[in-house]
Amino acid sequence: MLENYLPILVFLVLGIFFGLMPLMVGFALGPRRPDSEKLSPYECGFEAFEDSRMKFDVRYYLVAILFIIFDLEIAFLFPWAVVLEEIGMFGFMAMVIFLGILVIGFVYEWKKGALEWE
């Protein structure tokens, strides 16, 4: 019974080995030349001018969520386009309804000013 799991164990050991080996080689052979830029706490190029726990404007999150929603809904078009001939008129009408709801939501967000950044 346990001999059935031997290929899985070998696969896991080899996967861990080939995953960690480049990291160890890079750490062992990589150059260590620290300078002030590498040791700075931020990568943006300037020192922090406010507390790191400052509050973000809620519009930032709103725009991010709206982008994710509309981006993911558009991603449904690709598999639909691939099988369009197989699903026929029913699939076409379902996608028309889906896109209609998507457009209504987009127009609503546009009219409410959620896509505006001041």
C-alpha cells in the first residue's frame, strides 16, 4: 500500500529541491554591496512624509473594486466566444442579457460619479 505513495514522495522531494536550490545558490554566490538606497525602508525613492498608518480615501478602494468587477465580467466573454457555435441562439441571448446588465451597471456607476477621480 505504501509503495503507491513513493512516486508522490519522490516528486515532492524533487520539487522542493529544485525550488530551493536556486534560492540557496543565489544567496551563497550573490554579491553583497549594501548602500543607502538598498537599506532604505521604502522603494519609492523618497523618505516617508507621513505615518504609515494614515487613512486612505475610500474612493481608492471603490475604484479598485469597480475595476475588478468589470474586468472579471469581461473575462467571461472569452470562453463564451469559443463555444458560441455550440451553444447557439440560447447562449447568444444569455450573453446579450448579461452584457445588458453589465452596461446598465456601468452607466449607473458613471452617472453616480464613482469613476471620477478629483
